[in-house]
Amino acid sequence: MHTIKIEIKEGNALVFTPYNGKFVSMVRAIGKWSGDAWEVPVSKLDDVKKCLVLPMVMMQPGQTILFI
């Protein structure tokens, strides 16, 4: 099972996702890869969620999304 998880730490949102090229191309404009997750300012969290919409439509059965 693949999970999308967002954690808020120290004013940043850490976005953990399975690899998706479309998401990467969109989120790269507003965040940076930290090695384990995409790190974006909390103020850009709504933009991140918009970037997740397209990949979510293409999710496979059994994948889940978790927003923390």
C-alpha cells in the first residue's frame, strides 16, 4: 500500500509521497526535496494539495492518503 502523508514541523509541511513524476514537476516550483519528503512552507500547503489532485486521480486501488 502506498500512502501520502503530510506532517507539519517547524513552520514547514513535509510531504511524503510515492514517486509520481507529475507531482514532482508541480511541487518543485514551491518546495524542495529533503531526501525523505518534499519540504514546503505551511503557507503553500493549499498549493501542495492542488498538486496532489492530479496524481490522486491516477492512484491505484489500495493506495491511501493521510493528512496529519
